[in-house]
Amino acid sequence: MSAAPDPFNLIITGVGGQGNVLASQILGQALVRQGWVVTVGETYGASQRGGSVMSHLRLSRRKQWSPLIPEGQAHLVVGLEPLESLRVMARYGNPGVLTLTNTRPIHPLDVIAGAAEYPEMDTLLAKLKKLGAGVWTVDATRIALELDNPILSNMAMLGALAGMELAAAPLSREDFAEALGMLLPAKALPANLEAFDQGRASLREI
């Protein structure tokens, strides 16, 4: 991406219980430290746990914007759950949008009950690539499970975002750690930083 648009519209999406909101708060705090004006808006699905959750972050060097991103005007979609990435892309995507997605699905109830099928991951990633300008992946759930804390997948996703090295959403380890210290107890910092580091190291471009 050449000159960064202002605002830069970033959506973090997932399902309830994945730590979507915390991830958006940490990213927002880290960017504010760098002088960005960050506006955050949250939307929720039918249930707090298991329903769709989206955080809209609008990043500007100049002013505060309205909290919700207009349809078709996202610049980056960060998906903690891959099917949610595709759903958001269908509504907010455009030919220039970038996507970063976790590759481990959380099956909705209709899939678990046998009333629907979850797409094959290769098919899902191909659709994401067709809808936008680039796709990056990370198995954030695997990283979190290996650290014995499934909720850490959100921190692994932020590490992967940092690894993309986007000028419009620059996330350094130092700013991430500072934001963590503002929002989490000190004893939680080592595991969260480890998830961040592993997510950054595991980033893969499709």
C-alpha cells in the first residue's frame, strides 16, 4: 500500500469469547502512544459469547472520525476466526483491502448440529484473496494452545499484524507492551508478549 489513506479503516472481527474487544483496545492504546487519533466502535451479534463481534478502528493523523466504518470502505480486516473474516470482507471489503486471518475455525451451532457445512480452508482463503488485494495467515489458535491459554490467540493476531509492518497501522513490540501494562495485570504480561512474538514470527502471506 502506497500513501496511507486518512482515515485508515481497520476491522478486527471474531466471535464472542475470543478477546476481540481487548485486542482492539490494546491496538488503539499502542497507536495513540505514537500520536495517532484512534476512534473505536464495537458491534455485537446475537450473543456475547459465540456471536459475531466486530471492532471498527479508524486511524487518523488529523482528526477524530465517526466510529463505524462505511460499508465497502475497510482497508484492513483482521479476523480471529476465518469465516468471520469472509463475512466481514463481503460487507466491508473492496478490491484494495488487505486481510489477516487466523486459520483455525470455530464452528457455529448449525455446523455442529449438522445443519450446515463449514467451508474448506483452502476454499475460504481463495475467496478472501479474490475479494481483496492480499491475504496473510497465522495459526493463532495453535500458538495460544501451546501456551496453555486459548484466549491468547488475540495477542498472536496482534503480533502477526505487527509483522505485516504496515505504515498505516504500525505496531511495535514496545508500544504493544506499554499498552498491555495499561490494561492487564503485570503477571499476565510475559505470556501475552510470548504470544505476540510467536504470532509475528508465524505470519505467512498467501
